[in-house]
Amino acid sequence: MMQKRELELLAPAGSYETFEAVIRAGADAVYLGGSHFGARAYANNFNEEELLRAIDYAHIHGRQVYLTVNTLFKEEELEQGLYEYLLPYYEQGLDAVIVQDMGAFARIRSMFPRMDIHTSTQMTVTGPEGMKFLEEQGASRVVTARELSMAELKEIREKAPADLEMETFIHGAM
């Protein structure tokens, strides 16, 4: 008998207005960028006040917020700034961060041991071995590479750790 899996509808939001609309439209979770360390540096990202308000709004409506921290980091950025940047969101109840850089991943895991870390699709995970490795590092969810076929995704899911969440893009630029 096949185990029934729960699906999550995750949508992006580039502004607070879009964020509220996505929640009202029924998304289970929203991913968004803040003022630092996001791959969409020139997008209309959330400032600290908006992001704190978004976390509260999502939780009131039983939804989740994931913050992109998916740039590649320089050593000084890991040592200065990352902790101070994430701390207010962590304290507000941020549900997860989405990370690309393994140095940032390790740093966040050590600074915020209870924070869920989702790997970015930019990590280009294409098989179950990559998922196993990231689970061992403390990932709670792995976002697979966008280029994979349905057959490849099914094989990865079957061979990957059972309790590790797997996320797959179903729409987007690619």
C-alpha cells in the first residue's frame, strides 16, 4: 500500500500586497526575499517591518513563511551580519530559510539549531545521494534541480530518506 503524501502549495511574493493576495488565494506557504542575502537583489524585497508583519499574518491564517537566504556568501558575510539579519525573524517565528551556500547552511544550523533549513533549487540536487547528504547536514527539505523529469523525481523520492521533505518546482522560468 502506497503512503499518502501531503502536498504544500508554495508561492512566491515580491511585495507585501502580493504576499497578502497569495495567502488569500490559498497558498499553504510563501517564500520571499528580505533586504539581504537574496538571489533577487533588485526585486522589490521585504524590509524588516514588512517581513515581521508577514510572519504574523501568515501564522494568524495558519500558513508559513520561508525566507530566501540563497546567495553565495563571502567569509566576512558569514562572520558578520548573517546572525543579526536572521535573529529578529527567527524570534518572530520564521518557519524556514531557503539556502544555497553550504557555508551559510552550516552557520545557520549552528546559530539557529531549531530553524528549518530548506535547500535552494540552486544547489542542483539531482539524485538521492545528494538528498541523503543534505539530510545528514540537517536539512529538513531539499528542493530538487528544476531540470529533472517526472521519472527522475519519482526515483529520487523512492530512494531518498523517507522523512526528508522533497520540493519540486512545477512552474516558473524554466
